[in-house]
Amino acid sequence: MKALVLYYSKEGGNTEKIAKRLAEGTGADIERIETVLDYNAETVDEQGKKEVDEKFMPPIKQLTKNVKDYDVIMLGTPTWWYSMAPAIRTFLNSVSVEEKIVVLFQTHAGRPGNAIGDMRALCKGAVLADENIIEFDLNTNELVTDINEIDAWIKKIKDDILWN
Ligand SMILES: Cc1cc2nc3c(=O)[nH]c(=O)nc-3n(C[C@H](O)[C@H](O)[C@H](O)COP(=O)(O)O)c2cc1C
């Protein structure tokens, strides 16, 4: 099974940490999804709310990896206003994950909302497996979820899906 980890993470933060651990633990390829225009740190909360509310899809940079080449896509997002980050909405509306195994994961800071459910609705024709919701501290960005739980999740993906 050929697997790819894709993630959005503002300024290389929490979601990136999980994505990298997942890619290292499973031997998967990894690539970061980035918006063409960066968010301004001072206005991102407000702009993010508007974008999430309006289901706005900001342009994202072309990926170097081709999703078509993979059997398994592991897709991670931070929670933005109880949903997925807008860049992930752009991605799921522009690339087909039909007939692929998709593992969704989400980081949050105490109020996870429905990011995973919202992403699931955009994964038409995919086989969804082993999703995970991971908490970080809002102020310190320290992991709140037990690291052993995360490693057990990674091992389960390896054993059950990737067989490597
Ligand atoms: C625009 C914006 C909106 C957010 N909304 C939520 C939210 O609704 N619930 C929550 O628990 N955390 C929320 N957060 C916090 C992030 O989801 C959390 O810190 C996440 O782990 C950040 O991941 P990152 O460092 O990979 O970007 C928000 C952060 C931003 C920037």
C-alpha cells in the first residue's frame, strides 16, 4: 500500500508535528498543503471565521506529489472555527479521493467541533478509516493528548491498513 500524509498547519505548528510523526512511523510520503496567500497573524482569527462561515476555498499551491499515485491518503487539519481549515476544503474539492483509503485527523485546542465530520462529507467514494482527534494546549501548544495514544494509532494504521 502506497501512502501519503497531507496536512495543513499554520506556521508549521501542531498539525505538522503529528503529520511528521505519522509519516515517520508509517514510512509514508508527506507533503504540506499551503495557501497561495499567507494569513496575517493579527487578522487570521477574524478572516478564518469569515472563510469557514462562507465555506470559502482559498487557492492552494500545486502539490509536488500526485494523489493518484497513492492507495492511502492520510489528511490532517487544525480546527478552525469548529471545522476544517479552509485550505483543506479547497484540497478536497479539487482532488478526488474516490476508492482510496482515507485516514482523517484533526488537531484542536479544546473545542474540536465537527472538522472530521465536515471533511468526511467531502471524501466522496473513499473508504474512511482510523480517524483521530488530537488536542494541544491553546496557550503553550503542548500536546494534551497522551503521546502513547498517538503512537498506538500510528501502529494500528501500519498493522491494519499498510501491512508494512
Ligand atoms: C483561525 C483559527 C481558528 C481556530 N478555531 C478553533 C476552534 O474552533 N476550536 C479549537 O479547539 N481550536 C481552534 N483553533 C486552534 C487550533 O485548532 C489549534 O491550536 C491547532 O492545533 C493548531 O494547529 P496548527 O499549529 O497546525 O495550525 C483555531 C486556530 C485558528 C488559527
